[in-house]
Amino acid sequence: MTKNGELENYAIGGAIGAVFYVEPFSTQDIDVFVMMNSEATGLVTTIPGWRYLKELGYKETRGEAIVVEGWPVQFIPASNALEQEAYLNAVLLNFEDVPVRVVLAEHLVAIMLKTGRLKDLVRIQMFFAQEAVDPDILLDIIQRHGLENKWKEFKIKGLL
């Protein structure tokens, strides 16, 4: 989609992004961070990529996702400073000899911390148990994005 100019860029996040850094675990979809066109106005906007995929024959949807090769893909607008930074700092990693842009481990953990769902907190533990995150870089991100209280709560709960 980026080669054909449909997306300026993208960054894989969520659980699929996490499996580039930690042991695989079950997930239901692929989260793809995208930047929205700054000219979009109104309540309803078109998420980048949807029209393109539908023209290629991918018409099945599941909730907020479009199904591509059996996988529900959610295009998530990078809607806050943390997600935008994660999108901009994504790195190229290989998946079956194909380079893909993936959110850095430290940004994934910070986003999971911000979201705060139980499954996110468990996944944060995985990142630390498998030494997949640089604690200094993560702490810098936590401080810059005002997540210190969430970090303290996480540590108080004995999850780390």
C-alpha cells in the first residue's frame, strides 16, 4: 500500500507488533497505526487504506477491521502524542524476508501501560521477563508522556 501511494507510511503495533520482541501469543487482529490526512473534517472520515483494500476485493469486515488474507486489520489513527511518536519512530524488521515497520518495544509497552487493560499489563510483564525492553528508554517515554502514575500503579500491584 505504501509502494502504491495509498498510505504515506504505517507502523504495526498491538499484539502483532509485540511478537516481534517477545514469544508469540494469541491475538485476534493486526493493529496498523496510520496518520490521518490533516485535511479530514467532520465526524466521518475515511481511514487510509480501506478504499484501496476494498478495490482489491477485500470486502469482509469484522467490527472495526477489514479482513485481509484471513486476518482482521484495524487501521488506527495515531491520535495522541505517544501514538504519533511510536508511529514516527517505528523500525524496519523482517517478517518472512519482507521488511515491515514495527513500533519499538518501549513504545508498545508505554501504549499498553496507558491503555491499562489486564491483558496489556500481562504483556508488559512478558517484555520485562524476556528482557525485550530497555528500561531507561521506557522510563524516558513514560516521563515525557505523563505516565508516571500508571507506572507507579503497575509497580505497586507487584506486576514487575
